[in-house]
Amino acid sequence: MTRPPTAVVICAYTLDRWDDLHEAVLSAAAQQPVPDEIVLVIDHNDALLERAGRELGPEVPGLRVVANVRRQGLSGARNTALELLDAEVVAFLDDDACADPEWLVRLTAPYVDPAVIAVGGSATPRWSDGAARPVTLPATDGQAWGELDWVVGCSYQGQPTSTRTVRNVMGCNMSFRREVFVSVGGFSEDLGRVGRTPLGCEETELCIRATTARPDARVVFEPTARVRHHVSDDRLTWSYLLHRCYAEGVSKAAVSAMVGQDKALATERGYVTTVLPRGVLRCLGGAVRDGGARLRALAGAAAIVGGLSATVLGYARGKAAAPVVLGRSVPRLEQASGAAR
């Protein structure tokens, strides 16, 4: 299989994930064919910038290690990379995700259709030290994805299992035609994660903005473009679950203010009315059938109900706050920046 000229962008902010970052960069460099460019953006961390340049730069030929020169946060880091690149397609890989060998070829294959402007792949959780799935992230036995796996940046129950047109991609494993950023601008820096603050939805807002500007455009989910996303132990707690869900609600409220509630919540309505109730019923059914696992099953049901409640609370809080002004922090790109040359 062939692919269009493609750059890979990885953004990092902490030395705590050094081993994961190292693995992510090596997995990107091991793609065949090799990416045309790989850019590692360090988000306002001088120690990490120095170590990455000193150790990863010599190890990975062609790797560019740069500092985020825009607003601190994931969106600013991504926009820093976009202003350096002019590849036809720009792919984004999280700093704690490891790509499969055929990831990039599969991720870019749908671009054979000129209507496709963005493609996202799947992300399967990889627990620390081979630990078992936690009770805070319930799943059907034998299934790789649970209803709440989006909380830790992974694919989740309810997403398609084959190639499908979707509303938006997920940030852990995604790609865009560069022309998207030329026509509608980059990632909104009023949204997105800053350090450990688990806000998000910048990819959702960008996809909605792009398809609104071009109604015939398609955003595609390609589940065979796989990465394994490391889930650290600190993201397996009840407090993280509730905090992350609350932050998601706040973020969704911001997106609603930007693009309208109907578009911002179109996918979530089916998820809340169908996927989550099925998950609760499955957990409760398991508690009845298997007395030995009753507490775990009940905890799974509580996680789904608690996560949804926290999300709704965050959404209400976000709606009551001052609205985000779209365009205030969305950089515009030139057709070909030439900065990377």
C-alpha cells in the first residue's frame, strides 16, 4: 500500500512519560514507508526539551525537536508543529501511545477519496505492568473496549468496528489533510489539555468547523489503524474518572457555545441513551448471575452512572460560565509555510 506525503506530530509536556515518549517516537520512525517528517513538540518544559534533543534527536534520523512557541497546552503545541509543516497529511500520535507497524499506511489509506479530510484510528488501552482492567472502566468480557475507555483516551464501546464516516476523530490517533488548517485554521487554543488538566474536545470542534465549511467533506474512523495507549495507574482511580468526566462536560459546553448544541452533542445523544444504559444493565445482570464478582459488577455500574452524572454536572457548569469566543485563538496557516525547509 502507498500513502500521501505525511508528517507525524508528537507533543509532550513531562519527563514522567519519558519511556512512553521514547517508545512512541520509535514506533513512528519504524513505519513503512518512513514518514516524510517527524516533529516532536515540547510544551514549555526546558528540561524535557534538552533531553529530547540530546537523546532522541541522534537516535531517530530526521526527527525535529522543537519548543511550543504558542500558548501552553496541547492545542498550542499542535499548532506550533502545523506552522512548520507542509506535508499533504499531518498525523498526530500521543506521547504515551505506541503505533502498530502498519498504522500510518492504514491511517492514510482513506485519503484516496478526495472528500476525506480527516481520518482517525483506534486506541486500545495498555495497563501498567500487565494489570487487569480496573473497575472504574467496565467492559464486556473478551472485549478490548469498554463504555468509558474514552476517559483514558482510548476507543470505546459504541464506536464503529469497521471503516465508517463519523463526526470527529480522537486526539490520541488522528490525521488531517493540511488543507483543513489552511482553510479553517488550526486547533482552538481555548480548548484542549494543559499539563494534567484533562480538558479536551479541540479535535471535535475542529472537525465540526471543517465539515461546516465544506459540507461534502468526510471524517472517517479506520479501526485497523491501531495504537496501544498506555494508561498510567493515576488514571485508574475514582477521583480521576469523575474529574475527567466533569472536565469533558465543561469542554462539551464550550464546543456547544462555539458550534451550537445540536452539532456539539449529535454523537453523544445516542451514546447516552443507548450505549450507557446497556452497560449498566450488563453490569447489574452480572451482579445477579455471578455472586463471586458481584462487587466488581456493581462498581462497574456505579462507574457508568457516576461518570455520566459528573459529565452532566460539568456541562451545566460550563453552560453557566462565560462563553468561549471562536476564532480568538485559532491560528491561520499559509498554503505552504516553507518554514520546515
